[in-house]
Amino acid sequence: MRCSTQTARTTLFALVLLALLVPQPVAWTQYPAPGPMGGSLGQGLRNAAAATQNQVSLLRQAAADWAHRAQYPNYGANDFAFDFQNVQRQFQALRLEFGQLAGIVPMLGRAGANNVAAELGAGLDIIAELCGFLANRNAAGTLDQATVSRTASVLQEAVGAWGQELQKANSRLGLVW
């Protein structure tokens, strides 16, 4: 009985050692990064631009709703925290969608396309400063209801203007509209 247990252990050890020493086939450890969304570069650009435009609409509506709610007399710190987080999530989603679009634009090989993407990216950086302004005022304890309402309205207008610039850029580059 003891001999068969020792033989089984030796056999198991030999199999484990063999499995470790045999070269393994090459395989992906991660999925490759996705290419352009769609069957072709043009379709991928159109899809990315449409998704970005859709996210602009969502963010603009979230900012409009926030500006409206911030005017209520009982609007408080909890309401601000909820609305601010919602708008930040929508803004980050816009950045991600635009990042997809901006990542595909250089593949166009068109003069000026990279500049347009850079200008739109800079516009998002400026819009982000509004969120930074509110976060700083809130952290300092100097944020009042009127400031929240005005800043949410400005955010809505800024996102709307950015969306119009995106549409103009799409038209000039022949991406979507």
C-alpha cells in the first residue's frame, strides 16, 4: 500500500514538473484594444462622433435640470452633492466618448483634423474648470445657492456651445452631418 502511494506521488510530481517545463503556446493575456467602432474608419468616426454628440445632450440636460433645482428655496448640501456628482459623471462620460473620437481622428490623415480635436479638447478643459470652481468653493465653505444656480446655468451654456463646435467640426471634416 505504501509503495503505491509513493508511486502515485512520484508520478504526480513528474506530471506537474513536466507541465511546468513544457513550453506553453503564446496567448493573449488581455484582449487587444478595440479598433474603430464600425466596419470602416469612416463608420467608426461617425459612430464615435454620434456617441459624443449624444453625451453632450445628456450632460447639457443634466446641467439644465441642476440649474432648475438649484433655484428651489430648500435646495441644500445633499442636493448639491447629488447634482454635482451626477454632472461630474456625465462630464467624465463625455470626456471618454470624445477621447474615442479624438483617438480615431489622426487616422484620417487630413490636414487640420488633429488641430480641431485639440481645440475641442481644450474646450473640455475649460468646461472642467467650472466643476473645479464649484468643488473649491464647496471645500472652502463659501458656496451659496445663487453661485450654484448661476454656475450650473453657465455649465449648460458652455456644454451647448461646445456641442455646436463639435457639430461644426464634424461638418467641416465630413464626419457626421
